[in-house]
Amino acid sequence: MSDWAFLASAQGPHLCVWRGTAAALAEAAPVMPPLRWLRGSRMRTRVALLDEWAAAAQFPPYFGGTWDSLRDGLADLPEGGTFLVFDADQLLQDAPPSDGVTLMAVLEAVAEDLAPRPFHLVLQVEPGRHGDLVEGLRRLRVPFREL
């Protein structure tokens, strides 16, 4: 069982990796708002990622669909939040590598913007794909914790 106390804190790292099934993560995650769900299988491109995030965070209809508008929308969340990303190994798989770099920079900026409100992402990955996800995060020099 994981210790989820860090979700109430603005302390980093803001990315966490969950090795296991989506069902196990959904069962284990604490029922504490604000908790939002994202589907990596629906975020294989930049446009799809921005659409999925806008829906999960319930951005207003005028959301611009750009990296800057993602940062603005997330930074405007009054309570911060935790996002569970199912099948995270599929994130931006059909996008250029620079989109992954930009996404990580945006998310780090959002965490800074929201402080002292908490902001965390829990990246769920099946055990057989865990190594690839972790290697990608390390290649991007993204700090993360394992749950």
C-alpha cells in the first residue's frame, strides 16, 4: 500500500510512477478532491493531449488549445489537484520528442505557479512497460518518485 500523504503537499517531485494496472491505481488512490483522471491512450498527440486535459480539468469553452493555455488553465485551478494518468506510456507516442520536453516544462511551471497549493501527476503504467516509461523520464531529466 502506498503512502498518499504527499498529495496534500506542494513539495516535489510532482510526478509519480505507479507500476500496476489502471484498476489497481483507481482502487488504491485516495478519495480526496480534487482528483482527476486522464487517459494516456487518448493523448498520443499534442492536440489530443490538450483536448483530454481540457475535458478532465473542465477548462472553459474559450480554452485555446496551446501549451500556454494549458499552463494558464492548470495554474488557475483554485485548489490545485492531482491527475491520475492511465496508460501513461502512451502519452505523446505519435508526437515529436520536443512535445514531451515542452509538456514536462509546462507541468513544472504549473507546479511553481500553484504553490503552495498541491499539484501532482500519477503516471500509471503496466509492469511490462514500466522500464520504458522510467527510461523516458530519466532521459528528459524529470524528477519523479515511485509509488
